[in-house]
Amino acid sequence: MDNEIAKKVTAIFDHRRLNRSGSSLYTAFASTVIALVVFTIVLVSNLSVRGDFSAKVVTIEIKTVVPYLLPLSSEKEVSDQGNSNYSIKQQIIVKEIDNNLQVIEDFGGKGVSEKFQERATEFLRDDCEVKFMMTWISPAELFGKREILSVESVFKSHPRGCLMILSSTMDSPQGFSILKPFLDRGYRVMAVTPDLHFLLKDTAGESWLEEIQTGKRDPGKISLAQNLSNLMRLAYLYKFGGVYLDTDMIVLKSFKTLRNVIGAQTLEPVSRKWTRLNNAVLIFDKNHPFLLKSIEEFALTFNGNVWGHNGPYLVSRVARAVEGTDGYNFTIMTPPAFYPVNWVEIEKLFKVPRTEKDSKRVQVKVLEMQKRSYGLHLWNKFSSKFEIEQGSTMDQLISDHCIICDSVVSVS
């Protein structure tokens, strides 16, 4: 009888031990408990003639064993920490989704489609000499003097042109006050909150946007707003046509004769064939197939973790794929057209030359720009930290292409 009970108890604990086989500490502890229980049962059996004391002893033993079936303190801490980390990760994911949805909403949410279409159609009348478009994804207060200079240069070369700025932050009382000096002088400029759903309708971008909104597509680490700007310029031009400009582009001469144009940023040194294009300037007719193909490429190959993949590299991939194909009629202009100075050397334009050699180099570059350049990309990502010195090339460019001419020059 005693042996049978002992076997049953041993079997129970052996089963529990198998379930916890990953812990050597638990195995040693369980063996000790089994020995104690067997010893207790034998002792109780020998004393059973004295009454019901065995029931009390068994009850006590059960109460003693049960607490040790719970996780050890160290295991519990790890578990709690894991649950805590999971909770934090979940909170971060939810926050990121909310932020992305807010970004999309800021670019144009429900109920603004009709307003956007009406405002855009009314603004882009046939009497616009050239139809320009920019995007602005930052707060209105960051639309500073350099961005104003870009706007000034547009109207300096195109007094009867139109400029639409797609931006929810600039489409505000603060944005209106920033643009009012142009309006007061009779220039046609307007900030309008875009409607992405309308702009992307019936394109591959429509399903991409839905996937981003529903969390089926990873937006990546790079600012979603930046990638939406890359997409929006393509979609806008496809719907309306015209000229897209980055807000760090200085217009040097009229774009009136340019049609279906994109600029090369770099050339292969020997063959002089283009190696990379840039999307800081895009000039295309409405419904141009290059734009539709670029929107499709954006949706199919979107990568939110690689800078430039959905922007300059994208238009380069598409141009390489369709170049020479029937129906894709567009011109790739060499770097001097829009990118006469690369981002490595742009600082030289902001500084007064310190040597005669530097002075001659700058003079040669300025003469080249006067002859061959339609615009100058300032590469604000790199040049925003540079002050414009009085007497520098940039100082001269500002005075030649401004219309309001508030000083952005540092006086030493």
C-alpha cells in the first residue's frame, strides 16, 4: 500500500518535472520534495492507527508544494520585463501608425477633394505664362528667407507665371501672411492643402496609399512626409502638368521654352552619358506616360529605409528603363541646366574667394551658369548651415534675381 502511494506521488512529480525539464534548479528541488513526501507518507502510515492526523499532514504538504509550482522570482522578473518591453513596443507601433495617419491627413484628408480641385482649377487658368508647383512639408514658420528667395526667382523670370505651393501648413493665416508681399505686388501665388486621394486616383499610387493607411505597407524609417512629397509631385504633374521645383532652387532664366524635361545630376566622365538624374526639377505635360510609370515604380518598389530610393534614384530607374521607347518623349538635360554646382562645392558660392585662383574658378562657373543654366540647386540639406557672405557669388545672384530683396546676406 505504502509503496503504491509512493509510486503514484513519484509519477505525479515526474510528470511535472518533465514539463519543467529546462530548469536544472527545478529538477534538484523536485527530487528533494519527492523524498520528503515519500518519507512523510511512510511516517503517516505507521502512525495511522492514532486517528485522522494523516489527512492534516497531507493537506499541509499540498499547501507547501503548490507555491513552488509558480515561477521563481528571477523567472518572474524576466517575464515581467518581457511583457513590459512588448507593451512599450506595441505603444511605439501604435504611435507610429497614428503619426503616419496624421501625416496623410495633413496632406489632404476626407472632405477636401472638391475644394482642392476647385481651387487648383480656378488658380491654374490659361493665362498663366508657366505653371509652377512646389511642396512644403514643414511648419509654416520654417518657410524662411531662402525659400522666399526661390519664390522671388520664379517671378523675376516669369512675371506672369503662377506658383502653387502644396502644403497644409502654408495653407493657413500664417502662410498667407508669408506670401502676402507677393500678392500685394500682383504675383499669382497660392498655398493649398492637397488631396492625395484625388491626385492618386486611378494610379498605382492609390493602392500604395491604402496599404500605408491600413498598416499593410511599412513606411520605413525615413520621413513619410518626405516620401509623400516625392509621390505628390509626380501625381500633381500627371493631373495638371507644369513645372515642379524644390524650394531650394533658384530660377536663373525663363523656363517657357522647356517641355518634358528632367535634369541629369551626374555624367560618366569618359562617355559623358548621364549616370544619375534628380527630381528637384520636373517639367512635364499633363498625362505624360513617364509620370504614370514613375508612380507605378514608386508603388511597386517603395523602400522607406533608403534615402533617395523613392526620389532621385526612382526617376533614374524609370528613365533608364523607358529611354528611347515609343511614346516616352522627354529630354534629359546635362548637369549645367539645373545642377551646375554639386553639393560638395556649393559652399564656394556662399563665401568670398580667398585666393586669386579661387576667384577665377568662381568667375568661370558664373559665366557658365549665365550661358547654360536655367536654375541653380542650392542643396539646402548641406548648404543651410552656410551664411551668405557679402560680395560672394550668392550675394550677386540674390541681387540679380530677387524682387522683394530682403537681405539674407551676413555682413561681417
